[in-house]
Amino acid sequence: MSYKEKGYIEPEELENLGLLPPRERLEKGPVVIAECPEEIPCNICVHVCPFKAIKMDKIYEIPRIDWGKCIGCGVCVPQCPGQALFVVDLSKPSQALITLPYEFLPRPEKGMRVILLNRRGEHVGEGVIVKAWQHDRTWAVTVSVPKDKWLEVRAVWIPEK
Amino acid sequence: MPDYRIYEHPILDFRRGRRVKFYYRDKVIEAYEGESILAALYAVGYRVFNRSPKLGLPRGAYCMIGKCSSCLSIVDGVPNTRICIEPVREGIHVEPQEGLADIRMARKQENVETVKVETDLLVVGGGPAGLKAALVAAEHGADVVLVNDHYVLGGQLVKQTHKFFGSRDYFGGTRGFRIAEILSKKIKEYNNIHVYTNGFAYGYFKDGVVGVAVHGEHPLNLLVKAKTIIAALGAAEKGLDFEGNYLPGVMGAGGAQTLMNQYGVRPGDRAVVVGSGNVGLIIAYQLLQAGVKVEALAEILPRIGGWFVHAAKIRRLGVKILTRHSIVRAAGLERVEKAVLQAYDEHFRPIPGTEKELDVDLVLISIGLQPDTKFFAQAGAVMKWVPEAGGLVPIRTWGQETSVENLFVAGDASGIEEATTAFIEGEIAALSALLKLGLGSKEVEERRGKLIDFLWNEYRMAPVVRRAREGKLKVTVSEEEMKKIRVGEYP
Ligand SMILES: Cc1cc2nc3c(=O)[nH]c(=O)nc-3n(C[C@H](O)[C@H](O)[C@H](O)COP(=O)(O)OP(=O)(O)OC[C@H]3O[C@@H](n4cnc5c(N)ncnc54)[C@H](O)[C@@H]3O)c2cc1C
Ligand code: SF4
Ligand code: SF4
Ligand code: FES
């Protein structure tokens, strides 16, 4: 079954579409992954990246990241209407950092413990928010997660107090 | 009294207006200025607003945009009032209608004043297509009258909280309700745009005259004689046939979206969404933001209909998307208390023994939209049934003109797409009208050519929208072909 039947994409599908950065790049520092595999008429990311790291000729092509140009700043993360952009940083020894979009209550704050969710909405562990900022009320939340979960975690849930 | 109003929301601030009191069946209801009567009643727990004429079955809120007649009520003695698009006012008396109204009750409307106005361009409908059309025409010096049956301008944009896709030139990246605010504000800056909200265009008459019933405190029968008309009436959500589909709680997904995002009223506690097009997927996400649990989203086809990114957003929050599933039954006494889903085989036959009972109070239907084209049909425009466009739509030229000369169509009324194409079609229609009015320069002609090229040869070439493109191709003809159609030679 493809992502169009399930509503989530498998890492192998991302790999086959050439959407995953090479391991060496990931280990060097933060870089964006665009989980936007379908040709839809959208080019917001191309315009918002201050480093011109996202390429697209026709408005409906899938975004291609220049992994050399992307510095993983996360500016694009809360601006993507599809919430399909995630910054991953594997440069730290023990934990991976993931920056992902979040539009729910309660509001995220540095230091909060959160539930980590995979692409199917399953709980896959707990993480800690290391940074949170917002753009037009969409949060970009950076969470530290167990290092082996970098390709799994794609959402967080903050339990109500 | 229960309180379904939302006070904290991750995206929206509900800045409620002044408090007003009105009467519902002699009960005093407290509401906020700006709410529709139905939203105010829903907020305090009412769910049944009318009864069917024959069987007396309960009727709840369904479309919330004045298209379905589920909410017809008597407001200050005026029957057949759609309370979903009628604003609350201090001291009004509202009664449920319980079936058909007695025409003798309508006496209040007998001495409504008739006002005649003339204009270069009449725009019917203040959604993205209509607002853009009015602005473009006014910028070029045309005198414009804009009528909108809802009391708020913006059409469906006012309830769209997601950031727009599409081109940055057409508000890509901005949330829909903000776009509505920006455009409505701009409209007010032009003193050559005359706006009548709460004004329903009821008919097209000889010599380009359109009748508009303006409701509210000062009702008017407005007769607009227009040299050109752009009708951008939008669409209505399609209904679905299943046992118990009449029960309050079965609602258009857009109806629930209107309640929660426009009025800040939580439509229920637990929902099932039927249909996985973009509207269903987006609304499932927005339900979660409003604190409604989404038990499942059912799709009868083997594939998700809408865009993958929208599906991924709800899937990663744990919403189940059940492909090859649909609803077979809603049950409850006077409102939905349960829904039963069932699996379907490849021939769309239900598979026995696969029923799943869900404990829900909302069944939200999002199986597609249907263009609102009554106005064109009544005006005598040549129409065609095009499934890819959502149903019956008027045939039009590349410049959006229908077979009724000087009557243009734009937006969802021309065939279902989305807001970005509604903006573009609205602009094309306005540029065509300007050329007809003799207000168009070479620059207008060039701009129109460029837009038509971008729309057809780039934007609509995206694989996910190509079906809509095919549909619209079937009803778009050249000026020469249109001339033939006008004299009765159909291709
Ligand atoms: C309830 C609903 C929810 C939707 N939600 C989404 C969403 O979340 N995301 C998305 O991408 N798309 C959504 N859509 C699709 C949406 O239709 C388009 O994105 C877009 O709004 C179409 O623009 P439009 O200008 O053609 O029509 P509309 O935005 O529908 O505007 C039409 C306007 O015409 C007015 N009108 C209608 N008939 C008359 C008359 N006889 N006289 C006077 N005025 C009249 C109406 O009051 C309305 O203001 C939704 C559609 C509906 C119906
Ligand atoms: S993370 Fe920063 S540099 Fe990389 S694509 Fe996004 S905006 Fe551009
Ligand atoms: S902004 Fe997001 S949805 Fe749009 S093309 Fe870029 S990644 Fe895809
Ligand atoms: S007309 Fe009011 S709910 Fe549909």
C-alpha cells in the first residue's frame, strides 16, 4: 500500500523518492526533510527559505532540498501549509533534535516533557522541548528524542496538566 | 444551560461582540453581536430547529451557509428565515417553524420598499471569487454593486483557519480567514463599490435587471440594472443517503467548520467524518483543534481523495483513516447518539459482518460540493452536467462569460475547485467585464491573457487538480463557439 492509501509515508518510500538527506549530512548538523511526495500546486517553502535551499521549477513539482545550502534554521517549518517540513539534527552524541510544527493547546514551553508520536499517531516515547517559537500561531517546536527515533517521531502531544 | 462556546483556541481569538438578548419560544437567550441566530442557539445546547412537513422528523443544523433549508424559522413574524445566516439582534422573537409556513404570516413583507439602482457591474456573492472580481473592476474605475446573502463578507474563507497553499501571488501561506479580513477591508476603501450584505439575489429579469431581497432590520427589494453581472455564488455540500441521515448531528463537514471556526461554537464531542477529500481532511484536523475527538474518517474508495499532506497531519495525531468504508446508519432519539460504519468491497457492496459501531454525536459528511447554479439556470444560461465539476454548470468562454450575454461566472459556481482558482477566475471575469464596458486598456487585455495561460497551463496542470481541469475544459468554449451556442447550435 502506498502513502495515498494509508495516510502516512514509510521511510522506504521517502528513501526511494530521494527525500532523505545522506547520513553524513545529517550528522554534520541540522537539515530539513520535506515529506511532501505528491505533486500539489504549492511553492510556499521555495519563497520562505532565506537561503534559497529549496528548488522547484513548476508550481506543482515536489520540493527538492539542496542539502548543501540548507542550514536547518527551521524558518520554513511553521510556514509550510502542509506541515510537511521537519528539521533533523543528528550532530549531538546522545540525542537527536527534531523541529516540527505544532498547532494545539497547551502552548509549548522550553523544558516541557511531551509525548512523541510517529506518523501513525502511536506513542513512541517521551521527549523534552528544547526550543519553541511561533510564526503566525504555528509553533516550531524543537524536541530532543532518543537518537534512534529520528526517522520515526513526527509529532508531539503535550498532555494537559 | 450548557455552554458550547470555545474560549481558548490554538489559532483563533474569538473577540465576541456586545451581549444581546433575544427570545426563542419565549425563552430569553443571551448571545453576542455578530453571531447568527442558529449559532447562538447551538451554543446553549439547542439541536432541533425545525420539523419536516410530513413526518414531523427533527431537523438540525446542516449547511450553516443558507443553502439547505434545514433551519427555516420564523423571525419577528417572518417565516422561512434561514437562521444560520440571520444575525442575532436585540429583542427579536424567533420561533421554530414546524413544517410549512402559512403565507398569511408573511404580511409584514407586503409593504417592503423597492429601490432601483443602476451600475456598470453587479457582483453576486462575496466569497473569494466575488471579492476579487469587485476589487479588480473597481480599481479600473467601474461602478460596482456587490450583494452577498450572508451578513459577513468572505464566503467560505471566513471559516478556513489553515494556511493557504498555492501561489504567493494569491495569498499562499496566509490563513483563509485573514484573507477574508484583508479583502473585506479593501472593499470598504473603494467608494465606487456599493455593498449590500444580507442581500439574496432571487432572480434575473429582462434587460439585465437582478432582483435582490435585502433582509434584516430594514428590508428592501433592490432592483439592480447592471451592464455586466458576475455571479460567484459558491457551492453547497452534497448530502448522503443512509439510514438516520435526517438526525440532528448529521451535518455537512463545512457546517461544523462554520460553527467552530466562524462562531467559536463546539459542534459536538465525538465525531466521525465521512469522505476523505481535502475538505474532510482539513476539517478533521480543525475538529481536533476545537477539542472534538475524531473517532474515524471513512472513505469508500481504496485511496484517500484529498492531498497526502492533509491526511498525514491527522494520521500522525492518531485519527484512523478507514478506506473502503462508509456509513450505513446513524441512530439516536432526537439526535445522533451512534453511527455504524461498514467495510465495502471493490464493487462498492457492503461486506456483511464488518459493521463497527461508534459512540459519536456528530456525523460529518464531506463527500463533495455541488455548484450553486440556480441563478444561471433561471437566467437561461446553457448548462451541462459535468461530474468532474460537481454537477450542472453553465457553459462559458475562456473569459468566463456564459451564454447569457454579459453574465459571467466565477469560483465554485463554475465548477468545484478551491479558493486560489476562485480568485483567478474572479479576476479573469472582472477583466472580461471591463473590456465589455469599454473600460479595458491594452494592459487589461494582456493581463487577462497571462492569467488564462497561468491558470490553464500551469496551475491546473498539477496532477492532483487535473480532474477538475478536465471537467472545466468540457464547458469552456471559444467566443466563436459561444456565438453558435447563443443561436441554438450546440456542439
Ligand atoms: C462549507 C464549506 C466549507 C469549505 N471549507 C473549505 C476549506 O476548509 N478549505 C478549502 O480549501 N476549501 C473549502 N471549501 C471550498 C470553498 O468553496 C472554496 O475554497 C471557495 O470558498 C470558493 O469561493 P467562491 O467565491 O466561489 O464561493 P464562496 O466562498 O462559497 O462564496 C459565495 C458567496 O456567495 C453568496 N451567495 C450565494 N448565493 C447568493 C445569492 N443568491 N445572492 C447573494 N449572495 C449569494 C454566499 O453567501 C457566499 O458569501 C469549502 C466550501 C464550503 C461550502
Ligand atoms: S531549514 Fe532553513 S535553510 Fe533549510 S530549507 Fe528550511 S528555511 Fe531553508
Ligand atoms: S510549502 Fe510544504 S506543502 Fe508546499 S510544497 Fe513546500 S513542503 Fe510541500
Ligand atoms: S440553510 Fe440553515 S442550516 Fe442549511
